[in-house]
Amino acid sequence: MRDGLGLRMLLAKMPHGASLDDARGLRKRILQRGRRPSRILDAAYGADRD
């Protein structure tokens, strides 16, 4: 992503008129969707995920 190639490739699949900022936002949403809560941190802060 350092040279922006991944963003440009993602931008090519987006609707006409989308900008690199739109591609950046989509990439961020995609990465966030793949995240999972950390049970180790939950225990430290008292969160219960049963």
C-alpha cells in the first residue's frame, strides 16, 4: 500500500467517479470487518463475552 498500487487496483473496481479517498475508506471498512475482539484485553477490562 505504500506506493498506492493496492488502492488504485481497488479504485478500478469501484463505481465511476470514486476517488482515492473513497478507496481508502473502503479498504478501512474491509479491514475492520475482518477484526475480532480480543479476549485477552476483554479480561483486563472486565468485559464478558460468552
